[in-house]
Amino acid sequence: MGTYEKVMTKKYFSRIGYIYVLGAAAIFAVQYLAVWIVQMFFPKIMTGYDAVLIISSLSMYLLAMPFLVVLVRRIPGTTLQRHKMSIGKWFIAFLMSYAAMYLSNLIGLMITQGIGLVKGDIVNNPLGEIVTEISPLTAFVLMVLCAPIVEEYTFRKLLVDRTAKYGERTAIVLSGLMFGLFHGNLNQFVYAFTLGTFFGFIYVKTGKLIYTITLHAAINFMGSVPGILMLRSRVFTEFANMSGDIDEMMNLFVNYAQEILIYILYLIFIIVLVTVGVICWALSFKKMKCAPGEVTILKGQWFRTVILNGGMVLYSLFWIWQIIKQLLE
């Protein structure tokens, strides 16, 4: 790659970064404006956490994200070759996705707990707050139906189609990194980056967004709806109100034996999913190869070309600042 090509490639990635910064700014502006309008004219609607989340989410999905899509689509993209994924391979991909999400989430929680110890205070977990406050129906509509479609189109198709010509690895890593940062908090960044990278790999190898959308939806479902139902159950309510007395504990197990057994079986099911997923990773990792692109970026120049440019730096700083603010709250 000559000097001119290096400069043009760097400008190309910078342009993508600037566009996604505009999209991020639009998201914040639209969400703030939507919530403000509803609070001004329909204050009674804003009494519950569900209403706030629905208004802010739908304003993002229906207004800000389409604005971002229009801007990104002005950059010509490449058409990926399409390959069919069998049901069996999809299920293996789900197991790998779930294991990656579960383990990377644990890593993220350990990091934030460590920061909390240094800080001298607990680091808030936005996702945990959402799960404990919203209804299962709201979680299903927003997290299982809306988010996977919008986010996979925005961070997989739009990004990968426009960066795959620089190599599959470049498209995959950039897709995962920008997707992880987009969540705006450290708790979610770790597993969102991990999942985003894996979903990027699946998309470049299949060229079909339906596979990553359905995987994303399945992971979001497993991470939200069952947990909400468990937290809202009578068993957890009784357990949370207990004083720690042994007799109370025994009565809880006697009165809710069936429900507790179901929860134990569910936890065993989760452990099995994670274990099998880790095994699938061990058997598949060496086979996961990334093809080079039409334009080659040398390894020593990759970071300076793809990340260390005006647009990408600004995008990264924008979301890193959001992450820092969340850690300091």
C-alpha cells in the first residue's frame, strides 16, 4: 500500500467514524427531546420505568437510527457472498454465542467490581436496573424484537459491507468494537464487543443478516425475560424479605419446593449451555479463518489506519466518556 492509498484509506475510516458520531449525537438529542415533550404534555405517562424506556428506545429506533442509516448508505458498500447456514450450525453458533456472552459478562462484572473497590462505592449496572424494573413484555418487545433487527443492520450489515474490502478481520473487529462502545457502559461493553465480533464473523461468512439477527434475539431473550420472571416470582420476593432465620429458610423451601426445583433445573441448564458452548469454541476456534480483502492493510499499520484517525478517535472518545461517567455515578 503506497502513501496515497494509506492516506485515502485512513480518510475512509475517518469518514465512517464521523458519521457514527453524528448518529450517536442524534440518538442523544432525539431521546432527550422525546422524553422532554412527553414530560411536558403527558406527565402521567412518565410515571413508570417501562414508559421512559419505551419512549427513549422507540425514538432512537424510529428517528435517530434511520438518520444514521441514510448517512452510512451514502458510502458505497460491497455485496458479500451468500452461504446457507444449517439449523445444526446455527445451534452450534448459538451455544458459542451464549458461552461467550456469559463468560465475558462475568469478566465485565469482575472488572466493574474491582473498580468499585478502588472507587469505594458500587458501580451501577444499567442493565441490571433495567431488568429489575421493566415488565417481561416490554423486555421482549424492545430487547428481543426491536434491538436485534436495528443493531444488527446498523453495526453488522452497514459496517461490514463497507469495510470487508479491507479484509474480513478488519470488518469483524471494527464491527465488534463500535458495537461494544455503543452500549455506553463498561458492564455491557465487554460482552457486547465479544458478541459483536462473533456476529461479525458469522455475517462475513454467510452474507445473511437473518442469522445474526436470530442469534442476537435468542441471546437477548435468554439474558432478559427468564431473569425478569425469576426476579418477579413469589420465591424471590419472599427470599428478599427474609431476616435470615433458619426456620424461615426451611419454610421457604417447603412452601415453594416446586418453584425452587424449577429454578435449580434452569441453572443446571445454563451451566450445560455454557459448558457445551466452551467445548464448541475449543473445537471450532482454529478453523475460524479470516480472508484477506481487496485492499491489504499491513499489520504494523492497521491501528493507525483503521482506528487512529479523526472520525474513529472522536467516536471512541464520545462513548468512552459515557462509560467513564457511568463508572463515576
